[in-house]
Amino acid sequence: MLLFKVLVNGRSCHGGAAEYPPPGEWTARISPSCCKSGWHLTSDPLRWWTPKASLWLAEGDGLLAGDGSDKAAFERVRIVEQITRDWKYLPMFPRVRAFLVASIRSEDANSDILWATLVGANLAGANLVGATLEGADLAGADLAEAYLVEADLAGAYLADANLAGAKWNNSEQPPTGWKQGYDGRLTKLEVS
């Protein structure tokens, strides 16, 4: 099973003061309780993206406590390998590609993201707050319920993307130049 850890400067992106050891080394043992204690891993890192985050493959060991979602707390974990744009399995994981695009662009707004075509990607429920997806091809992508507050989608190709329930800058209004139909699909407005 693939599990992931989202880190910013070696620490968990959503709380906790512990610094993760180098790849391959196990953390100290802590009694796990989801969202309270233990070492947390996820099966869906895009939900936990934050600017300048790095993504790691990780392993959990010992007792675990879950909450029925995409995350669980483990007694101990170790990060195994950093996921980069060269990760050989990247084509199989569009949500991981979206994570990397957002992270790379949060560090360098002029970065080349041509390798990150997300046509038809399922990004439903993703937290893309502040993500820069400028120029990304999101045609047919499932962005239902995605949290897109302050996401930069300038120049993104959104034709036939499902954005039903997506949150846009604290509203449910699509970006300028697009019209959202009753089915949640976006179509480009005709300029007259």
C-alpha cells in the first residue's frame, strides 16, 4: 500500500513540532490517536497540500488509529523516498502530479509545468488554496468540491471540467471568462 507524508522544512505540514528523521530512519514510538498523537500518513496527499510542501513515500509500523478517511496515525513511521517530477510512477497518480505542480509553482512561479498535463484528472475535494496551475490542461478534470480559494488558474484550460460545488475565492462563482452549467461543467464564454 502506498502511503505519503507531506512535509514543509522537515516538519508535518499540519501541526506537530517533531522533525522527521532522514529517509530510512524510523521515528520514535508514540501512542497513535488520529488527529491527536502519533505519526500521521495519508493515501491522498493532495488533500493536505500547502505552499512549498514536499511529498514523500512513507511506511507506518506498529499500532495505528484511523478516522475512516484518507489518513491514519501510526506508532512510528519512516519516510522512504521523496517524490519528484522524475518519480517513475508519476504518470499513474494524477493527484500526485497536481500536488507537485502546485508545490513547484509555489516555489517558482515561472517553473515549466508542461510535464504536468492533468487532462481528466480526479482532483475532487482537493485543497488547492493558493496553488498556481496557470496554463495547466485541466480539460475534463473532476474538481467537484475542490477548494480553490486564491488558486491561480489563469490560462488553465478548463473545458468540460467538473467544478460542481467548487469554492472560488469564498464563493461558488467560476473564474472570469467561464460559465458553469447546472451539471457543474465549465464552458468558455464567447467574446463578442
